[in-house]
Amino acid sequence: MKKISYLFMTCALLFLYSCIRTEDNSVLVSHPVEVEAKKASVTGKVFSKNGIQPVGGALIFTFDAQHKMYFTHSDAQGDFTLETVPGSHTVYIQTGDGTNFRTEFNINLPEGQNVTADASLTKLNQIANMAYVKGSYDEIEDIVQNLGYTITEIDYDDLKNMNTIALYDIIFLNCGSRTQTNSGTSTPNSDTMIYDNLATFVTNGGSIYASDWDVAYLTGGQSNSNGCNIPGGFLPDPLLCSTNNGSATTYSNADVTNVNLANAIGFNTLDIQYDLGAWQRITAYEPTFWDVMVQYNNEALMIRSNNFQNPTSPTLTVGNPANNNMVTICHVAGGTPVTITINQNALPAHVGHGDSLGPCSGTSASGTIFYTTFHNHASGNIGNTAPILQYVILNL
């Protein structure tokens, strides 16, 4: 009988210890066991189309069945490891906002395993139609072609034809191109047709790279710009001023101030050789319009913007028509906004869980403008600015 009473009291005490009294209610204390989420991963190396040049700063991502995004970036050597949930995945690789260079591949990722993607799957495809205007001191087209991509030469006079430049997604304006015309003469500061066309091109999503003297396309002048607020150019005067008073020199330990650029190229300082005089120094810029990518003692040497819109420009389609079934969105991944380009058929699902049409920053319809005070020397002696120019090409 005592044994039964003792057993009863023990059970009662255990019951009391397993309960918490809150006013008149008793709540059973539970101790749930957290089940670790199943993981899998894919490792690879991002290359340009030639299969030789590694690409740093590329965005690699995939989705699960609930449209949750898993993403990472390639390092300066092009290497990446993307961790996600097990199963069959489409893995996307993009640079810039994904409109001009991207690829994708399908892969099965077993639980608890890391799978290495073959290098043939991770080469960035060229989506963009690209053109360049030949210059006197610059040959950016050599870098484009060495990466394995194709580019078409157009001339200064072609820029007067909107139907011609609307064929392209990206136009490279090499330093000194404003002296290279079929007729042999030009009056750039009065070529309003060119400025109107470039404004329309960028407003509708076309991207431009200009170097050194070809800032005159942006700010005005003849073959170059010798002051502020001079005739010509398609940018409003308050946005940028550049004057041709740079002297031959070397800037030692210039700073790569943009974090994404520094991570992509693997260094945050470099020496930049200006081997010619009268190069264009940036003397003033609007900081809300431009991102400074490289600078020296607070002097901007490389700037970027995707904020340009000309309200009087007509709406038209520019670039590769095969790209028209793709849309650029701002995907909110775990609270981190990420700009990606996806098939428009997937847009409703993304919008349904909070994504928005257009990039996460900048003007949604605008193309990108890159301007560098340095350039690719005609002799090919470009030193460690080469990775920076490669980044520019792949991120326009």
C-alpha cells in the first residue's frame, strides 16, 4: 500500500513539474526538437565566353519550390559555391542586371552533397548586341573580343541615325572617336541629332561607355571638353563637368571605392598611368546621379550612373529583340534586394510574393553610363586597369 502511495505521489510531482500555471489554466511545457534544414550545394568557376578568362563579381542564384532565392557571387578568380536545398535546380549566372550577359543550366543536387558544375556550363553568354566607334587613343573592342564576344564597328556619322544605334544594347565610345568621321570633318558641339539620339538610346535602356576625351558626348565640346556648361552633350550641365587639363603623370595607389568592383577584381588600390597630356579631369559631378567607382585623393576617375531619363525622348525598343521576353526585377531575398533578369512568364509569381518590376536602384527604364578618365591604350599597355575595363564591359 505504501509503494502504491509513493508511486502516486511521484507521478503527481512529475505532472506538476511538467506544467506551468497561468491564472486558472495549466499549459504543458513542450521541448520541440529543431530539425536541421536539408542542404546541398554546387561549386563552379565563372568564365567569359572564351572559357579562359575568369569573371569575378557574377551573381549566381537559384530558387526553391516556394520561389525563395539562394544566391552568391563569384570571387576575383571566378570561383563560387552556391548552397541551396536538395533537388533538381536551374542555376542562373548573370553580370550587371542580367540583361546583357547571362547563362543558365540545369543540375541535380543530392542531399548533403556538393556537385561541381562543368566549366562548359558556367561561361557567360553574350545577349547584347554591341557596337563601338573607333577612336584615336583607345581600343576597348580588343578587350571585348579577347573575352570571346563579338562587337560591330560603327562610325561617328552612324550615331546620327537612330535606326542604326537602336540595333544595339551597348555602344562603346573610344577616346578620340569624335575626330573619326567618314567625311573627315565634324562639328560635334552642334551635332544635336547625335545628342538627341544618345539621350533616347539611354532613356530606353541602351548603355554607353565613354572614355577620356569622349566625355564630350556627355558634356559637350569639340573633340574634347575644355570647360563647363559648353554647347553640346546630352547630359544636363549640372550633372557633370570635365576639363582637358590633365597632365602626363601616374596616380599611385588610386582607390577602388566601389565595394562590388573591388570584390570582383580582387584589389582596392592600383596605379593608373596617364601617359598623355590634356586628358579629361572630372572637376564636378552630381553625387546623387553618379556612383564613384575609382578615385584618387577625392578626385573621381571612374563614374557610373543608371539614373538618366530624358522626358522628351520617344519610347522605342533598342537592342537585341531576342531579349524582349525577359524582364528585370528587384527580388527581395531574405530582406536583401537583388536585381535579376528573368523570363517574363515567371513575373506574376515573383510579383505575388513582393518583388517589383525594374532594378533595385536607379531609374527602371534607364541604361547604364560608364565614364573613365583612363582608357585602353592603343599600344595595349593598360596594366592593372585591364580587370576594371573587363568589369565595365560585363556590367553595362
